[in-house]
Amino acid sequence: MSSTYPVPDNVAEQAWIDAAGYQKMYEQSVADPESFWAEHGKRIHWFKPFSQVKDVSYGPGEVKIRWFHDGTTNVAHNCIDRHLDTKKNDTAIIWEGDSPSDHKHITYGELYEEVCRLANAMKANGVKKGDRVTLYLPMIPEAAYAMLACARIGAIHSVVFGGFSPDALAGRIRDCGSTFVVTADEGLRGGRKVPLKANTDKALESCPDVKTVLVVRRTGGSVTWAEGRDLWYHEELGKVSDDCPAEEMNAEDPLFILYTSGSTGQPKGVLHTTGGYLVYASMTHQYVFDYHDGEVYWCTADVGWVTGHSYIVYGPLANGATTLMFEGVPNYPDASRMWEICDKHKVNIFYTAPTAIRALMREGEQPVTKTRRDSLRLLGSVGEPINPEAWLWYYNVVGEGRCPIVDTWWQTETGGILITPLPGATPLKPGSATRPFFGVKPVIVDAEGHHLEGATEGNLCIADSWPGQMRTVYGDHERFVQTYFSTYPGKYFTGDGCRRDQDGYYWITGRVDDVINVSGHRMGTAEVESALVAHAKVAEAAVVGYPHDLKGQGIYAYVTLVAGEEPHEELRKELVTWVRREIGPIASPDLIQWAPGLPKTRSGKIMRRILRKIAENDYSNLGDTSTLADPGVVDDLVANRMNRA
Ligand code: WT7
């Protein structure tokens, strides 16, 4: 796909940044990051201004990342209080419920009151600065209130996606030692109820340190109640005042922990801090989405993922924007829902994931074209590479050829967008995340870490820090150093493969580690494997990704049963259910192949390269199999492969 879509004149004229502006500002940002970020660091309000800008070492030796480290500020103050003089009666959050008949507008004034009350209720129940608070909530305004209330009092939130299982929730609660949980009676998605409180009760059976559970009443469904532990949100908020001063936080005080999957072991707690994160989230939100005052901006992510943190809550609210929060799913009540929401709330900027686009594409054009979408002026994509076919449909059918698409590449670890078009500056190529944001220095390296110049392909690293970068893995700085700074010393390694074309455009080719990307959600193959082997009938399991039409990647599991167990269809179903229960529906294996043996080296290491090839249905050239302990197992796996598409 070589066609290029130039920047429309009308877009360039009204945009914050045009092509010349991008060039100049980008060059400044990498030539002199200190003065660039000294200037842009001022975009947020500081109680005590910083005098230090960047204090970073990527090793060797200590890995240390600090930005603006002698400044003090508060994220909730920046997202709310700072706007009250001019925007008290402007809408901060448009909430659209699961049912099309359910919506409300929350003004900045109301947001202030809600957040202050919740902050006071948390304090009244013992939450202090530095405490970890776990949020296990549906997409309701209280999720944003709870994040901001934590930020206001200096507590560190850990949002756990409502689709995760009780076990997954419990593991995350224990890992960060949180003693306070906020949840809801039930969530509501696509007309179906999600038993959040019941899941929490189950999780807490193995979390003895949790003292308090604050429960939002969402559906009114019946819940079991632990006296002395469980409290109703609405009752607690009724007992406190709506005035809660914002805690003065150091720029490097933690703001949140968010668990994400890695190539090995259990999910790690990505830690983001206060000042640099907010500067970066707000700046990228303004420039990447070319946000102008008064516009309605909608990011369809869930607050359980980093996209929801940076681009539903923190970035937009720091910019005084109107941010739309949607409780439901794209195909409920029908496949027009997204576009009907755009019409109903006059959405100007719409940001979603390729997997949603592909799913809607299947339904044909009619559900889109029957809506107006005339308020839309900009589209965004995030979470995985967008295939050119989906890009073109998004561009031509949804955007009617009028709306640039910003294909934004970033990660939980990066806090904000790193590689992306700017709508007024960057000609688009379908499938390419295009160019780096200000201050970002991508480098492509080969397996030995040599820099590859010009048009090339290899592994993507970032050569220097940016303010939104994660600071550590919560409780395990060594794992942080190992995961991101040891493969290619002196550089941040992203885990992604990448191609750079002759125009200097970046094309992300997907993960090069044992992480798979299912519908834009990250899943560690090791996590799925450990869930499978926890089943009594499973002796061994190896999990890889394979190309999936809708999900981008599907989960392919090779399972060896314990001696004496015979494979059968019921067991296959049972294992799928088992993994869903252990981790959550997003981890469900799509294909399970019974494997009498797995291809292993003589030292016992599973050769995943071969398993990946078979799963991709590309078994003709399996490469060198002579080092296998038992080359015969490969023939059996090929003969019985599941993905014959
Ligand atoms: C991984 C990060 C960042 C928020 C959502 C996912 C993949 C993300 C793109 C894109 C190609 C992308 C990468 C990355 N990814 N955006 N625009 N083009 N790939 O966050 O769960 O931390 O996953 O998602 O592989 O490493 P995450």
C-alpha cells in the first residue's frame, strides 16, 4: 500500500501544528530536550514550579528516570479546579449508558463536587497519601471520580479491567498491597450484567488485607454484604463535605499503577508518576487530536486500560475538554450504535481500536451510512496495527474521506502516544503510525543492537526518555531494568518489531516477544500457559498467537494431557471455560490442539518458532529442526494443525 493521503488544506489551517511547525518543533525537541520540556512543562499548573527538568539515566548501572523532580502539583487540581473560573458550567464528561435512553452531562463544577466528596469519604475511611486503592468498576462516571479522588489525596490507584476474573483481580490487589477497593454491584454491557461485587467477594477470599470495599449502586441487583467491610458509595458520600483540598504532590510521587502482561511471569505493575505523566498526556491529547476548546471528544476505550487513563480521563480533563465516556459495546442494540452516539452528542473527534472497526466493517456500510456523522472531523486508531483494508473503510465510509486518521502507536509503559501523525502536519499512509511525537527518538536495531539507518526493519527502541515514561515496575525495579533496558543496553526496548520506509515513516509490525495482541489487548503467552497447566488434566501447554480476521491475533494453545487422559471435545470446551475463569474472557483460547509432545531442544526448551509457524498455517518451511530432541513430534503437530484457513 503505497498511496499517501495529503493533509487537507482546511485541516492544516485550523490545526495547532502544520508541517513546517512539526519539523521545527520536532528538531528543537530532540536537539535540546531540556529547554523544550522546560517550556512545555509549564502547560500544567505547578504549586511550586520546577527548576530541574530532566534527570535520566538508562544505565549501565542504575536506571533512573525523573522529570521536573523539584516541582509540586496535583493532577486532580489540574483536571478540575484549574478550569472552574471559566468552565464551571461547561460539560466535562458526557456519559452515555449501555442503554441508548441513558445519558448525562457532568459539568466541571459537578465533577469538582463529586470528586471532593469521594476524596473525603475515602479519607474518612482511612485512605492516606501513598496508599494503593484498587478500582474494579464499569464504565460509569464514578470510575473517573474515583481515579481523580485518589489523585486529589495522593493515593495511588490501580484500575483493574472489569472483564478480569476474581483470581486476576486478587493477584493485582495482593501485588500492590491495596487495602481499599472500589467496585459496583454490577456492570452493564450490551444488556448483560457483569457481577462485579460477587467477583470482588470471591477475590477477597484470598486478600486478607483488604479492610474496606466501597460499592457503587449501578443496577440495584442484589449483592451479598460483609458487615464492617462493605460500604455503599452513596451512603458514605452523604456523610462528608464537598470541599477537599488537593494534596501537594511532588512531580515524581506515584499517580497510578496499571498491570500489564509481559513475555514472562505474571502481569507487572507499571508505575506512572505525577508531573511528567500529566504534561505528556495533556500535550499529546491536544496536538495528536488537535483538540480545540468546546469540541466533543470520544475515546471508546475502557478505563481499565492505559488508553482510558490517558485519553478518557487525564489528558482531556487536563485540557478542559469535553470527554465522552461510553458504558456499552459497539454492537448493542445494533451495529449503528457508535455512529448514533456521534450524532446524538455531536462528537468531533473519535478514537477507537482496529478490532472494533473490523467487527463493524463486517456488518456492511448501511449501519454507518444511515447515520449523519457530520460532526466528525478527526478519527483515531490505537492498540494494534491497523490493516490497510480497515483503514480505508474507516476513512472512506465512516469519515467520508473528510477526516484524517491518527494511527497512534504507544504502550502502557509509555504513558502517552509516541509515534503518530499530527492531523495538520502529516500526510497519511494507511497502516503506518507515521512519525515520532515531539521529544521521541525512535531507533531501529538488529538482533545484536546495531542501529539500522534509513529504510530498514528491525526491533523498535527509544533512545531517550520522554516525560510520560513509566518509572518502575511496582515493587520490582530489577524487573523493570531487565525487561526494558537489558536487551539493548542504554535504550528503552519496546518489544515491537518495526519497519521504517524511505520517507522516514514507521510501520509497527507487531510484538517480537511472547506477548500477543488480542483485539488490542495484551496477553502474555506465559499467563495463559500457567492457567492451562493449573488444570488437573493438563501436563504441559504452549501458547502462541496466530493471525485472526477480527481480533488481529488469536490465541492458539498446544496442550499435552497427563498420562491416561484422552482428548475429547468436552475437555476442549472445559479448558476454554477454565482459562476464562482463571484470567478472563479476553484470554480464552481460540484454538486448542492436542499435542502428544511439544518440540523441544535437547536441553528441554520449547521451540516456539516452530509452534508459531504451525499456528500460522505456514508449516512448509519450519527451518532447522535437527536440534530437536524428537523431530517426530513436529510431523504430528503439522498433521493435526487447527488453523487450516
Ligand atoms: C502494544 C501495547 C497503547 C494503548 C493500547 C495498547 C501494540 C498499540 C499500536 C498501533 C501498531 C500498536 C504494540 C504495543 N500497539 N498501538 N497504533 N499500531 N501496534 O497498550 O496494552 O500496553 O499494548 O500494542 O504492539 O507494544 P498495551
